[in-house]
Amino acid sequence: MARKPTGQLYENRSKRTGKVTSYGVRFRYAGKRRYVTLRATTPKEAESAAAHLMADVQRGLWTPPEDREPEPEPRAIPTFYEFASDWLTAQRTEGGRDGRGLSERGDVDLCWRLNKHLLPFFARLRLDEITVERVDRYRREKVAEGVLSPGSVNKMLTTLGSILEVAVEYDLIARNPAKGKRRRLRVSRPHRTYLDRADRIEALLGAAGALDARGRSLEWRRAFLAVLIYAGPRISEALDLRWRDVDLANGRLRIGGTKTDAANRTVELLPALRDELAAYAASRPRRDRDERVFTSGRGGRISESNVRNRALASAIRDANATLVKQGREPLPEKLTPHSLRRTFASVLVALGYDVAVVMRMMGHTTPSFTLSVYTQAMAWSPEERAALRALVLGEESPRPQMEPRGSASVAEIGLL
């Protein structure tokens, strides 16, 4: 019967100082002399480690180093630049709301967030080096720069958190340091502008029409702003409208959205917009159905900055001059093309449209978002409501129907 293995504890001392430098155990195993260095720094730790080692040897749980499977090499942790680059590639092919990749606009926005704001701070750091403290430091530096609004800083942190959340799923890091409300800045609720009276809508469209009459290029300003006010597309959606999308005979406008499946919708033309588009179409008798509705003088796509700076800003300036001259209140400050989109939703609600119909006409997916963002508090008098109905629906127009007119089904109206 083989002898029960026992071990002898050794102290290894420095020849120069005489101090203990390490501890080890010498014992016999399978007829061979063995020596194992212990992970211990004190005599007490060495005795405990030696006892555990010899217990494993006696129970047959210890394996000689030459018989052991080689330990896997530690997994390399990529830098934020490396991982974010792979993440962006995945977004371009599988991202977006429909899972078919990013839109052109979404790709530009993500590249701007990464290249301009996230990579300069995090690029060289390994993922496991990005801590909560570093994330908070990044937030403070962005606030100190004063370039981004609090809401925009939060968007950068959201993008950072989305990238790091994938790293958590891949077991590259244990937790997401950018996750949680405490990482975000407090953002005050923005003041959302819109046109809340019929006379203001008339003043803006009238000023746009006067600009068209004085301009040297194609007369598109009044019709374009009328589309924003009476159909509610986003500015990019309005600029991409084609003549094939305009169905004056049946009173419909098809809007090809890009944000969600609900953004692809068919909107019922309000009488005021049908008249505007009919007059605009009559001035372009040779139009092709595949051409854009609104084009530059050379037939190209009008830029969004052109709309904001040369069309809307100029129309607001002239409309305010007219309103002040007549002794009336000027237009609200900070009107944008998106303000006119809000105007459309607010007008529909003021005219009595059901919120579910407004939601579909706007291309939203839930009515709560429509109510919280676009349905403004309009304390209109009966006279103001009558003026709005006269402007939008015509003097003899009845109360708007709660469901679409004609042969279009409910599902066709407002499916963005």
C-alpha cells in the first residue's frame, strides 16, 4: 500500500537580506518528488495554503503541471474605437427601426456623434477602462465646452450606452457604465411653437406668396409652406414629394416617411391645401409625375437650409411687418418648419378631428405622443374657430368627418 503523501513547508530567503521571499511545499507524488510554490506572503497564509494543497493531493484532486490542460489566453479587450467601428458597421446593415440598416440621415447623424463627440474622448480606452467616473467626467467636459445643449449631451450618452450595452452582452465588460438616469443631465421641457390662429396662418402664407411674386426663381414658397401647415410632413418628407404622390382628383397626398413604418402614410387633403396645390400645379403644366414637387431653379432638390433661411425666415419677417402695421400681434418667436408640422396637428384637433385620426395623419405610432407633443392648449373663441374653419375648410364646409372621405379605408389614412 502506497504511503500517504505528506508535505514539508519551505521558506525561501534572500541571500543578501535574509528575508523570506516566498513559500513552497515539497512532497512525493506518484513516486516523484514535487515542489509547488505557494501564493502566500505570511507564515500563516503559507501554512493554510500548504494544508489545502496536501488535502487535494491526498484526495487525488491535484494534477501535475505537465498533465494539465493549457490555460486559455486571456481574452483581448478591444478599444472603444475598435468596438465602436464594428458596432457602426452592424448598424449600417442591421440597424434602423426596420432592421434593414440606417437611413442616409441616420448614418450621417451617428458618424457625427462618434467622430465629433465620442471618439475624441474614448477612442484609445479599452472597454474595461471606461468607468462610471470617466463617463461623468465626459459629461462635465461637454457641459463646460458649451457647444451642445443638455438634451444633445444626453443623446451622446445614449449612443455611448447603446455601444457599451452590446459589450456587456458579449461579456467584454461586466456592467454598462453609461447606463442610468444619474448619468444624464436634467433637461427642461422645451417651449414648442406653432401658429395658433387663422390670421397668423394667412399672414405667413400671404408673405410667402408676395416673395414668390417678387422672386426670380420658381414660385414654390407659398405652396411649400402650405404643405407643411395643412399636411404636416417633416421638412425632408416635403422636399422629397413627387408629383405622383399628389392626387388632387381624390384629395390625397402620399408621404414617404423614413423614421418608422407608420411614417409612410396617405394624408387627406384639406380643402385649403387642395386649392394651393391645384394652383401650384397649374403653373407647371409640363411637370413629370416622377419629378419632385418642389425644385430649385435648375430642377434640383431644394436644401433644408434654403427653406429655413430664404423661404420661412423671409416670410416670417414680412408677415410680422404686415401684422404690426395692422396693429396685430406678430408671429410667435423661433418658428421652424417643424413648428408648422405642429400647427397641422393643432389645427386638426381644433377642428374636431379624433386624436386617433390625427395620430395617423401625423405618422405617429401612439396617440399619447401626439397629445403630449403636438396638441397644444388652444383656448380659441367661437369666432376664432369659425375663422379657422373658413380658412381651412371653406365657408360652407361642414364639420370635418371623423373618418376619411371617399373610397380610402381607415388604414390608408395617416399610415406613416
